[in-house]
Amino acid sequence: MRSRRSIRRIAVVFILAAGVLSACSSLHPATDAPVSYSALALRSDATVSVDQFRGDPVLLTSWATWCTECQAEMPRMEAFWRAHRHDGLHVVAVNLDSVGPGSRNIEAEIQGWGLTMPVWRDQDDRFNVAFGALGVPVSVLLDPGGKVVHIWQGAINPSDEAFTRIVDPVIASREA
């Protein structure tokens, strides 16, 4: 049987761990400031940034070759991008393989999914730091001013009504 002191220590460790996890899961801090995030364009290795899209809404979606949820989500995001690219919405697939286990051939995955949307590579875990993201996939919607509107943890389906209720007004705000 454990002593009361031992039980208290366990309780304190548990409470501290819960606090740390709670702080980590509070995604991007609430602020009116535009977010700053940059990565590398997959094919050119040029530095790219959300700043280049100011004036237009942006949907960043993270993925990795080892992510099983991404296998279903990325083709849906490609279809969403194709349907909305003329609406002024930029959809960018952000690859996080450099921060995940066992990278496979990224280019083969992109070709297999038929991705034509821009693909960025985050080699320094900047995505997770910038948006307080935990795991993959995570999708981040930025308004035309570069401010975070919404963050989705886990796979999303762009045809879900809950998703469109959030995204459609942001797309419309560009036109206003």
C-alpha cells in the first residue's frame, strides 16, 4: 500500500502534467495580430510565407507520409482547393515529415493523391510552434488579414456543414 506522501506526489505530478498539456492544447493564442509563418516550397526550396497571401484567406493543412488520417484527408483537401481556388482562397498542404517518424517518399505520396495545390515543407517544426498544433493533421484558417480564424485538430472533411459554416464567411470577407 502506498503512503499518503507518495499518493500526494503522484497527484501533484498528475496536476502539473495536466496543466502543461492544457497549456499546450490551447492552440494559437488569442490575439488580433497577424500570424507569422514560413516554410520551404517543396519543389523549389524557396522560402514561402503566409505573408504572400495577405488580402486573401488561407487554409493551411499539415500532413505527413506516415499519418493514416492524412491518407483520407489530403485528397478531400485537393478537391476542396480545386473547387475554391478561383474564390481567392489559398489552400496549402504543409508537410511535416522532418518532425515525424520514418519519412517515406513525399513526392510519391503527392503524386498518388494527385495534389496540385501548393505543398510546403516544414523542416523545423515551425508549424506546430506557430499554431500550438499537436500531431497531424491540423488545419488552420487565416482571414485575409493573416489572423487565425479557426484551428482544427485531426482530419476534417471540407464538405461537412460545420466546416463550411466557418470557412464560407471568411471567403466572403475577401470579396467585401
